[in-house]
Amino acid sequence: MRIRKYCNMDPVKQQNSFKQFKRWRQERARKLKHKDYSYVVPNVQPDLSYLKNNGKMPSVTWVGHSTFFIQLCGLNIITDPVWAGQMAMQKRLSPPGIPIEDVPPIDVVLISHSHYDHLNITSLRKLRGKQILVPAGLSSKLKLKGFDQVQELNWWDSIVVGGVEFIFVPSQHWTRRNPWDTNSSHWGGWIMKPLESALSQAGGKSEESTEDALAYVSAVAKHSKAARPIVNEAPTVYFAGDSGYFAGFKEIGERYIIDIALMPIGAYEPEWFMGPQHVTPEEALQAFLDTGAKLFVPMHYGSFKLADDTPREALDRLEAERRRLRMDEQKIIVLPHGETWRVAGK
């Protein structure tokens, strides 16, 4: 039987041949000697007591790379779980924000695509509980690995778990886990949208009151670097997965009102090789604006040397572009590993 091959929304030439990969690796061997990796993403002590006992209030905790522990409408959600100590022979730059043995039981795991830095089988096995939501074409591989609670979705498909609707949305990327399965499963991001019933149960604020809260926290933030914006008690969260810049960000923003966007900013250099699959920090900000999301949380940097950019370079370019766009600095939430952002402020 012929294996189905998935493709992107827009025609784009991916730079993912073995010849191009070899060229990049040769360039990289020279370039990395001159890179400064002295800056590492800081780790803070995770508030495990809060995470284990919180059954209602929304929170976002960055574990590292594209792995977030999200609490929403009483659900414990993990995105792209990767606790691996190394990736492609490169040791992890900073430890995970929550040790995997301390992660509370998981209700839903969201997988954006099958690349090894987003789907780590060992990590997935260690998580307790878990309904696994994956892109189309990937469920059979996981079932062969012994996972039985797996549901696959095509772009724009949705499934409801608890009080949250999970919608699989497009990204611009590709997949491969071995030389024979290129693009045999899809790739994308996830919208986590609380249902109206969950919103009323949580006492969710209106858009007007949310803006009031953001204005208040912005004022407080001028006197306290530790201040984090208050959103509401049932925010819509967008996890972008991996993506090059494409028109789909605007379409996602047209379909959904997004409170929090978790967006990649790393693994973009060299741009001739990474451009079709990974946004630059500047493109990440444009994608954020395209979606119309209220708040931006950068991810996909600081854990592994997947490309030639460093964590400091990614953050510096992000900040430079924010200044150029004259964007309110309170819209970008740069989390350390392990910090729990209590989104409702309680």
C-alpha cells in the first residue's frame, strides 16, 4: 500500500535533503567554534504543591524547548513532551523546568509533529495518565509502540476533552523519523479553547474586563519586574509547534480569538536551510501579530543546539524587533524554566 504524503498549505521548497543537511553540518563545524553559549535559560524552583493541587485556575509552566505544562479548565496538558538529556549528540543546555518524575498525572498530551525534539518516546512512556492527540498519520506509529489512547486529527479537526476543545491547526513544516517515512504524518499547532460551559463555570471575564486587568498589571509591572499579566480564568491558548512563516497564521487568527500564543523563536540559523521550517524571531513576532493574540510566550530556544543560533541571539533579536515595532513590552512573557505563570492571577 502506498504511504500517503502530507504537504504544506503553500508551495514551499523544503531544504531537507541529505545533501543540504551535509552542507549545513560542514558549515556548522566551523561556525560553532565562534559561538558564545555562556548564557543559559534560567531555571527556577517549580511550585509543585500548587501544580499538584490546582484543579481549577489556568496556569502555564515552561518545562523547556516546546514542552509546556498547562492547566486549563481542570485539565493537566503537556505539549510535545521531551525530557531527553541530549538531542542529535548535543547535550541539553539547561535542565527541564519540572523533573519528569514530579509531573502531576496528565489528562492530555498534544504532539505537533514527529521530529525527535518534539516526540520523545521515552518521555511519553514516563508520563502518567494521558490521552494523546496527534497529527494525521501518526497514531499507527504510536500504537505500535504500545500507546492505546491515541487520537489523530487532520487540520481544522477538533475533539473535546473535559471542558476544552482541542483544534489541530496548520503550520509550515515537515516530518521524518527515519529515511523512509518523510512526510508520512502531518504537522501543525494546537488551539486549546475552553467551552462556553467551562467559561461560565470558571467565572471567565469579558473581553472588556480582560483589557482592564491587562492595563492594571501593566501599571504594576513598571514597579515590579516579577509582575505577569492577568488574562482570564478560561483563556484560549495557541501552541504553534514548529513552523516557517506562512499565511496560515492570519487564517488561524481570523478563526479564533487567542489570549496566549506559545511561539517558537529558535533554530533559525542558517536561514537558507532553516527558513522554510523555522521562523526567525522577527517572523515569530509578525506571526504573533497575524494571529491577533494578546500575549506572546517564546519557546523552542535554549534547550538544545539544534541550529547555529544561540539562546542569547534569539532573545536579543526578539527584543530588537519588539523595539522596532514599538510593541508594548508587557505583551511578551519571557519565562524561565520552571516558573508557573498563574494566568488568572490567583
